[in-house]
Amino acid sequence: MRLTGLELVRVGLPLVSPFRTSLGVETSRDVLLLRAVLADGSQGESEGWAECIAPDDPFYSPDYVAGSAQVIERYLAPMLFAAERLDPASIAPALARVRGHRAAKAALETAVLDAWLRRHEMSLAAYLGADRPRVPCGVSVGIMDTVPELLDSVGRYVEEGYVRIKLKIEPGWDLEPVRAVRQRFGDIPLQVDANAAYTLADTAHLARLDHFELLMLEQPLPEQDLIGHADLATRIRTPICLDESIVDAATAAAAIRLRSCSVVNIKPGRVGGFLEARRVHDVCRASGVPVWCGGMLETGIGRAANLALAALPGFTFPGDTSASRRYYDVDLTDPFELRDGTIDVPVGPGIGVEPLPTVLHRLLTGRSWLTC
Ligand code: OSB
Ligand code: MG
């Protein structure tokens, strides 16, 4: 099959409430969607969709949405247009000459993979090796102005049935909110995410989190500091999970060898795509390191694909794969809903969902069509 066309579609979606982390506040998303068209000689065409996780600004990782769009238009799409025979395994190697830009590469690989799977009438979940029809879901709760606001917010999520709560923390918003949530909600599965907001000088402070029996402490230190995480891990009891640090299967292997973490958050958009995400899963599983599926406030397009990944056997912790209404009043797809703390893994071909044309049309902010 060949890639014959690629559409970059931009959509603006307001979040239901501002999402604050140590990286900043997000109140809406400027989403880049890709629509890939594959042609298969006599067999006709097939179409695939993907969502790029890059946020507006390069504060979480080097990826930012305008940069991802540009690198796709200028470099990545032409590289795939030039490929004679595309199959899923040939996409990442065809893009390897471009360094980094993992969010852009992941989106392009996923759009082509979706088209390829639709042509082969296979779901992404089946292709990846998923073994469950639905997955338990957690929710990621942003930093709030006050503890009572946080407790209201957590209370609503607990009532909705989320099986695990993750609190965003930063210096000045850590022990107190965790203590308050433990006091109010007892021994619910609880974890925290620092988005690299601490340094090793905070070791004694972070050790005070041990008292709260958290499932894990996610990314306390800067992305490149695997040694620092390994040192911290010997000084605190709370298990360390890495997010930003794990950019491919090789860094996962290094982090495990160095004992920098005992849990890994996998985001396909952070590691360059679903095939690399599966390799990260395989590396972790072979070492007995549990993984879970992270999120980047995806619309239904990105979440559908994440749910397929989250159904693989090594995903033993609930992920940040929350229901549509946790993020958006109106999602780009039919809404994903929480049922008994779980969400169904899509079963249709490819990612199993498509943007709703009327919603897409209403929220559209731009589109550009590339051909070979
Ligand atoms: O660190 O996991 C993170 C959102 C944006 C950037 C980084 C992170 C997050 C989340 C949101 O935690 C998870 C979700 O999509 O629900
Ligand atoms: Mg994180």
C-alpha cells in the first residue's frame, strides 16, 4: 500500500474545567488530527485517523502542536509519500532520519496504521495483542486553588466510579492535598504526579509522602535524570513511576537496569507510536515492571487508540484513560463512558472510531491537504 494523501485537520476544544499542573494551566486544546489516505492498486483506498498529543507549548516535552504540524508537512509526510510499500513495521524506519518529534511521528504512524488495519478489517486492540474487552480507568486531577475545591472534584470522580485517583503535585501543593484526600476518602487507590517539579534536594520532603501509602510517585525529577531517580528510589518507600523520562524502549530498559523506577507510564505519543509503545510494554513485562496507559487530555480519537493499548496484559494498573465528559462537553467521537469503573475497548476495525462530521465541522479551525 502507498500513502497517497494526508490531511492535517485542526480543531479547537474547550476543556470542561481548567487543568493545572506544575507545567502550567490548560483551558482548551488546539488539536491536530491527521487523516491518511492509503491506496492499494486494484483494491481501492482506505482512510485512517489519528490525534497528535502535542500541546500548545513545549513545556511537557519538546513537542508543541505548531511544530508537529510543520515537521509533518515539511519532512515526515514527504518521507512516507516516497515509500513504495507501506506496512505498519516500515513506518518508523522510514521516518528515522528525523530526530525526536515523537508526537508528530506517532500521529502519522497511527493514521497510516488505522487505514491499514481498516483495509485488513482488524482492530488495533487485536493487532497489538490486547486480551481484555474493557479496562479499569483512573482519573488525573489537576492542582486547585484550595483543598476544599480539590475534595469536591475528587468526590465527584469517586462517585462516578473511577477506580484510582491521581493528584498533580508541585512544591507547595503536595503533602497537604494528599493528606486531605486520604482523610476524606480513606484507602482509595491514590497516586501523585509531579511532572519533574522537584530536585534531589527535596528527598526528605518527598519521603514524607511514604506515610500515605501511595501507589506511586510519577516523574518527580527532570526527564534526563535517570541516576537521580535511582538515588531517590533508594531513599523513599513510595514506588517511582517514570513518564517524561521514558521516550522509547531503550530508555525503558535503561531505567529498569538502573532501578530508576519500578512502574512505567506508557503514552504512545511520547515514545513515537503504538509499535514502540508495545516494545516498551514488552521490555517492562519481561522485567516484571508493571505499566499503565497515560493520557494527554485526548479527544475520543486519541483515547480510542489508547484504550486498545491499555488492554495489553502488562497494563496492570488503571490508566489515565478517562471518560469523554471528564475532558469535553462535546467530544469529537461518540462519547466514551465509564461503566463500573471501566471503559470498553473499541472493537471495530482500526482505532474503531471516527470524528463525528457535524462536531468536526463546528470546531474546525483549519485544514490542509498534502499529496505525493
Ligand atoms: O503528566 O500525565 C501527565 C496531561 C497533560 C500533560 C501531562 C500529563 C497529563 C495528565 C492528563 O496527567 C491525563 C489525562 O489525559 O487524563
Ligand atoms: Mg505524568
